[in-house]
Amino acid sequence: MITITYFGNLKQLQASGTETLAWSGGTTDDLLAQLRKRGPDWEQALQPGRIFKIAINQQLQHGATAVHDGDQVAILPPVTGG
């Protein structure tokens, strides 16, 4: 199991902003691909090419990084505004 915390517009897709997900292993890219399969809203929010910051156990990651059972993952979309 991994714990995922969502921020920004992603938080609106997951009512509590946090969830625990069964995870058999893979990378951050695999995780995003799995979340996209939840439907059109998720696919649009997490479409390839969009820039996200992903933290694993409170450490920002760059590129496809391994996600292990027990990890805490945070997905942060780009910040907009002015």
C-alpha cells in the first residue's frame, strides 16, 4: 500500500485529498498511468506532457522514480496565478 496526497486541482478529484492505494511496485510514471485510467477527469488532469512535482517520502523526485510499498507520495500540479 502507498499513501497519496493530492494538491491543487487534483485534490478536487479525490474528495479527501488523500488516499491509500494498493501498489505492487513500479515507477512514478506507472503510478500516473494507473491514475489516468480512473476516467476522463483524471486523464485530463494527469495528461502526459503536463509538468508535475512528485515527492516520495517528502523528497522531490525527478524523472521516473521507483515507488515502493509503504511510500508516501505527494502529487503537486503546476501553480498558476499572479
